[in-house]
Amino acid sequence: VIAGAINNDDNGTNSGSAYIYPLCSYTIDQEICLVTVNATSTANEVLWSKPVTTFIDSFLVYRNVLGNPVQLGSVSYGMTSIFSDNTLGMNPNDTSYTYIISTENLCGNESSWSAAVKTMHLTAAHGTGSEVILNWDDYIGYPFQYYWIWRDTTGVGNYHLLAGTQLNEFTFTDVTAPTTGPLQYVIEAAEGA
């Protein structure tokens, strides 16, 4: 992009200043807001808040595969800021996944990668009597202070806060779990009390 002022004097001579702005080298870094599982637990959803700009063509989404970021796809700037990862072999019920994103400008140049955001994988096992033992892996993403443990005994998503743990604790035993009926749990990485 060239910008500036060119003046034409009476002798037909042009003079003035011109500035060259390297538009193609300008990229905008982008962070992930949230990675969550979809309503049917069949895909992870990567969400971000896109800036108001004309310099971004698309957002590139990566997932960590065997320690290396692999590009899964891209989302055009004009589309909703969400990417559903339902790629072959991906199953949010089996393990946690780590994601990063970047932007691509109109010339095809890529920005720096975002900070990594990792989902949590929750498992539940029967303990003694009616106990349910919950285990999950650590969340990586936004800063937080606690894990909240939510329980639904209705089967329709009516969750109630059951307990909380410190951010370095990854297990909880529900000693008051009902022995009949539906039972679901959600672990939330929470910022405060």
C-alpha cells in the first residue's frame, strides 16, 4: 500500500512524499476463548472472539497430534467464530485435545500461534457402595482458581453444584450419588468463588 501526497507545480514537475506500508507483512495475533464439547459429545468446538479488522482473511485451526500442531481447517473471517472438530478418529469421550489458532492475512501470511487451550477428559468409576469416583485431567487455557463439580440426576441437563476442588486436584468421590436413575457430571474450570 502506498500513501502520501504528490504535488504538481506549475512546471509540470511532481514533488512530495510517499510512504510504503508493507500490508502483506502485517498479521494480527488471535487467542482462543474456549474449547468445549458439542451437545451430542461427538465433536470439540473451538471458539474465539474475532477483532474488527479488514486485515484478516481467515482463522487457521490446529490440533496437537503426537506433540506437533496439525492444521485441521480454516474459517473465513466473514463466518461465525467457531470450528467444530469432528475429524476422523477424533472422539472427545476418549481423551483430551489441545488446540491453537492463528490468522492468515489477505496475502496468505500467517500470524503467530495462540496460546494452547486443552480440553478436560472426565472419567467416572463405581466405588464402594453408591460412591462414584471422578477423575479428570488438568485444563490448560484461561487462568482459573477452582474446579467446580456439577451433578445432574434428572437426565435433562439440570445440573446442581456438588462440590469444588483446588486447581491442582483432579479427583473427587461423590459419596452421595443416587443408586438409581440417570446420573451425569460436568467439571468446570472456574475463576472464583
